[in-house]
Amino acid sequence: MAYSNWTLESVVPTFQLEKIDTVGLFSEIEPVTPSAYLTTGLAKKAPLATAIGTEKARSEMIVADVLVELLDHLDRSISLFSGIDFSVDVENGLTGVCDFLISLSPNQFYLEAPVIILVEAKNTDVKLGLGQCVAEMLAAQRFNAERGNDIPCVYGASTTGIDWLFLKLEGKCLHIDMATYQIAQCDKLLGILSSMVAQKA
């Protein structure tokens, strides 16, 4: 079973997670001012990606730009991977390719622990990516633990590029922020992602 086969309804009971839905879990996070390059780029690319209407366009034209901006904001002290195989536990269905993955290691040539953020891109409905994202977060927990780099929390996002939903996994406790953040609040998105890297969210 691959990550893409998991739904929120199946992953929560299978892995005996305690799901906590919270409104505004990340709402108090301080925003981070985006660069002029990102602001200008998104003004051009976001409408185009929406018009094209594919997951690939949204990933390449919006999500990737936001995550590269995060990389630059943090002086490349982290690493960003896109479309890599992250097969951690085949027996338990934690296998497949992740859209985007961020590690706290600055090593960019191969993935090192600890994995901190998983981002799943969807075409039209952010909720469709939640189960897949949670499965990837569970895999990250195992990946980190197996390498002796077991950080307290792993974070996730399901996004259409325009809409973003954020998650936090702490042990068996899954927090889902029910608030949807918009690409128009790019400074807020960058603030939330930065706080995840700092493990302060």
C-alpha cells in the first residue's frame, strides 16, 4: 500500500492516532516577509497554475517557489527534496514518493534525518491530501527514529498551492489546524513553515 492509497479515515485508526482538530493552531505565528522575487513570481504564476488546473502546475509554479523561498530565508541550513522515493516501512504501507520533503540537515545530495516537514500537493481539494500527508509524517517519525534523530514533532501540509492546511504529529497525537491559509497570506505561510523548522509551532 502506497502513501497515495491512505485516507484520513483509514490512517488514523490503523496507526491508532489521537486526532485533535483545532481552529487556528498556527494562527499566532509571526509572519515572515516574502522577497520581492517571490511576490512578483507568485503574482504571475498563481493565476497561470490555477488556469492550467493540474497538480503538476500547482506544484511547480506555486508550492516549489514557496518552499525554495523558505530555503533561502533560512540560509540553506535545511534541505528540500521534491518527488523522491521515501519508502520507509513497506510492510505497513509507508512507501512511495513524496511531493515535497524538508530535512533539518543541510545535505542536499541525499536525504538525511531528521525529516521535519512533508508537503502534499493536490489539484482542487486540500482535504484529499490529508491521509497521504499523515502517512508520510508517520514514515518520517520512523525514518528519524531509526537513525537516532527522533525529534519531538513532525509537521505536514496539504495544499492546492492556493489553499494550505497544516498538521502536526507529536507521538501518536495528530493535530490538524482546521483554518485554511491562502497564498495571498504568503507571509503567514512562510512564518508557519519557519516556525516548524524551528520546532516552535
